[in-house]
Amino acid sequence: MWAAFLLSPLLSFAWAQATHTVQPGETLFRIAQRYGTTVEALQALNGLQDPRRLRVGQVLRIEGAVPALRRLEPAPPPLRALTWSRETPQGRLAVVRLEAPVEISGWVRFLGRDHPIQHNRALLPIPAMQPPGVYPAELELEGGRLRLELRVVAGSFGRLVLWLPPERRALLLPERLRAERERVIAACDHGRPQLWQGPFRRPVSSNRITDPFGTRRSYDQGRTFTYHEGLDYGVPEGTPVYAPAPGVVGLAERLPVRGGAVVLDHGSGVCSGFWHLSRIVVTPGQRVRAGDLLGYSGNTGLSSGPHLHFELRVGGVPTDPAPWFLSVP
């Protein structure tokens, strides 16, 4: 469901923020651009020796980067209409679209994360375990702020208790899981321009999905549940795995939990992941086209049998890849 909102010219005030929390994929250069300052100024203010060594969740001081209070001059570009996903299931993507004669830059603050407005559109991923309810989204444009409300509704997910061989249970250590997740997220450059044009292709020549996105999973006999972050394709070991859309290889290596792993960066904060591969044939930095060979399926890492795990992250958040095979935002 979509809603349209006609806008009159925005005359308002913009408050400077005293701090900024580093989001997945952000660089010090991009943060400096956002607040109208320089990398050198932020380094000096925060005592940073190496501007490349940022960590997700790190809080940076930005006092003095922008005035504490400023009038919005000049007035923002004419914004004719605004549409947004008023109701979105868990694990899906809410989209905010701006209609204007020029391209508008800005951010949308939603669920504690900043999402860039690119091509007059912001992609807002809904985590698969986000409690249903109504949540605010604040648009920070070139000349003002707008507040929207987005409703998250429950998805339809099953439950699965998985049994692992004893030698693979050690892979479930929380610190190991956390470190690997951060490595996967960091492989995606959220400032890269959009590279895809149409719907994504399936990564294998099979429609046999053995575990869909969002399934509540337990590895400890049902005491606690996480969720499945992608689609599992039940294919034999050695099945060719192809790029679903144009992209740049951000990661291609063997990981403890994900096994043989490839991350493709498709731009606009959208990255795809391919886990448990038996063999990888691409290298980091390589550009690929839709349909190019990435590697071969396998049973490596935290896996209970041969298959391909395929996932799609937007802004670092796993979302259901299935809708992308039909249409893209």
C-alpha cells in the first residue's frame, strides 16, 4: 500500500547533531561530507590516527562541524509529492520516493539507522524479527525535515530445529559469529552508485528452495531461535553459481561459519551473499555482469548438507531476496 503526500515549500530550521554513530559501510569521508566538514577536522576532534579504522557503532563528535542553528537558505528544491510504503511485512523493503524536477539529496532516519536518498528514493529494510507496530521515519532533506509513519506487519515464517555434527557446533561461538558478520557487512561499499537496472536473476538454475527467508531457526534443541537470513537452494555440490545482477566483488574467501563465501556489491547499499561454496572463481575488486560465474555450491562452514545459501542485504540488513526476482525498487 502506498500513500501520497503533497508538499508546500518547507521553511524550517535544522539542528546540528553533537555526535554521529557510525553505520555499516560508512567512511570518514562520507560522514565529513554529510556534516559539511573535512576528514582532517573529524580526525583532530576525535583523536583518530587512521581515518580508515572506523567500527560500526563508534560514536564520533562533530561539534563545530555545522552551526548549532541555521535558517534553511536557500529554500529546498521543489518537492511535488512524496510516496512511501505505508505497510511492510517483516523482512521486506519499505521504499520512500520523492517526486521533484531535480535530484534531491538527503537521508531517512529509520529504526536507528541513516539511509541515503539516491535517485530520489530511499530503501528502508525491515529486519525479519522487528516487532509489528508503527514506527517513525524522519526525512532530512536539503532544506528541511519531514516525519512519516511506517507500519510493520507480521510475516509468515516457519520454525526449524537444526542438528549439527559435534565438530561444527564450535562455530556457534557468539564472538565468532559477530566478527564474521561485521566482515561481511564491511565488504559492501554503501556509497557505490547503483549498478543494476532490472529484476535480479536466480543464482542457480534451480527453483528448489529447501529453506525460505525468515525461518525461525534453532541450533540448541529449540531453546533459542534466530532467523534464516536468505534462501537455501537444495542443489548438489559442484552446481555452478552465477551473479544475479551486475556488481563488484567485495569479498571472496573461506570463512569459518559461511564457508566458501562471495559478496557482490550492487550499489545503493545493496549487496548479495553466496555461502558454503566448494570453490570460488572470482577475486575481490573484480567487476561482474549478471550471469557471470562466481563459483560452485558446496557443504562448507556451518552447513548440514550440500546447498547454496543466497542472501540480499540492504544497508547491511538481510531482506527477502524473492521479490527481487520479479521487480526491483
